[in-house]
Amino acid sequence: MIKRLALFAQEIFEFFLPRLCLFCSEPAPVAAANAICPGCEAQVQPVVSPLCPCCGRVFGSREGADHLCGPCQTEPPPFDRALAAVIYEEEGPTGLAIKRLKYGRRFEYLPLLRAWLGAPACRELAAAADLVAPVPLHPRRLRERGFNQAVLLARSFPEAPFSRDALTRLRPTRPQTGLSPPERRDNVKGAFAVTRPALVDGRHVCLVDDVYTTGATVRECARALKKAGASAVTVLTVARVRYD
Ligand SMILES: [Zn+2]
Ligand SMILES: [Zn+2]
């Protein structure tokens, strides 16, 4: 009882402490449960049109309507649509939040990542799916890291049924970071399999991951899901690398 009271007192005490921005340590508004100051928030660029309605590529020009990008016209991806919430900036708040959570186990960044992923367009895409599934980690990598960030992010969508084991990673692939696009493709080729085809057969599956870089990983996941009978595969990521 005393321990509980002490905890309660501590919570009240912390409630009145000024919240500091997770990126620059400036005070963050109390209302910002996600602890980002207005200055750092301003550096976060949401994904907005014009973009490719298929792979989600954000075009450099701010003019014009959404249209299929060159690569999606010549070689359509195995997924139906990919969408990200924000632009990935390696040294900006988006890159730092993702890397600190993933490699530094800094879970205080999770609410912020979830808030970004909760953009209306992303929610809509998840809600339209029959199943929300995270991009899986290989069991060995999962043991090393202790958690799969894609699982934590995929749980942001209570409006859609969730399955953490719709897909499995058959072999431990090298991290994609630092690999060229063809190396990334080879690295994940045939790396995924559907564990329970009945779960995805005839269903619209929405895959969730942290970052979309070349899309090599989600393409392989989508291939496995389509092979198992998924009627549609969409991809949601918190962030997306900008290609101009
Ligand atoms: Zn800040
Ligand atoms: Zn495209």
C-alpha cells in the first residue's frame, strides 16, 4: 500500500515537471504527450500530395496531382499501395526517433511514432484492411533486440484485426542499411513465408513497418502474401525516404 502511494505521489510529481523535447531538450508543451517542441515538430514533413498512388513516392515538385511514378509504370510492385506518414530524415526527428527506438530501446519515442502513423490517411488505409500484420523479424534477431518495432507500430490500429504471425522470416537476413538497391533485393529474396495461409487467403492484408526505403522488404512480404492468396496487400510505414 505504501509502495503504491509512493508511486502515485511520484506520478503526480512528474505530472507537474516540465516535459522536455525528446530531440533538443527545450520545454515541450504539456499538451504534447509525445514530447516534441514546436521547433522540432516544424522539421517533421508529413507525406502530402503530389505522390505516387502506388508506391507512395513523394514527388519533388509541390505542383500537380498524384500520378504513377516511372518505376510503378514499368514494373508495378507486388503490393497494391504503399503509404507513409512522414518523410524520413536521417538526422532529423523522424530518423532519430526510429533509430533510438529500434537500436537504443528508447520506448519513450514510441508514442510519437504512433502519433505520426495515426495520420488520417494511414488510419483509413488500415481500417480498410481485413488484417494488419507487421513485417516480421527473424527469431534470432527478435531475441537479440527483445522486441519487433513493427509489432509495436502495427498495434496502433485498434480498428483493424491484428496478427503478429501472419508472416514469418525464414532466414536471418543482413540489415538492409548500407546495401545498394540490388543488394537489398537479393538480401531479402525468398526470405518470407506465410505461416497460416487460411488467415490471409482472400483477404486484404495491411503490412506495417517503420521505414520504407527501396521497398525491397515489403515487396518480398507482399509476394509471399499474394502467393498465399491475399486479395490485396497494402503497406503502411511511419516514414519514407525521399527520392527526387
Ligand atoms: Zn525540440
Ligand atoms: Zn510509384
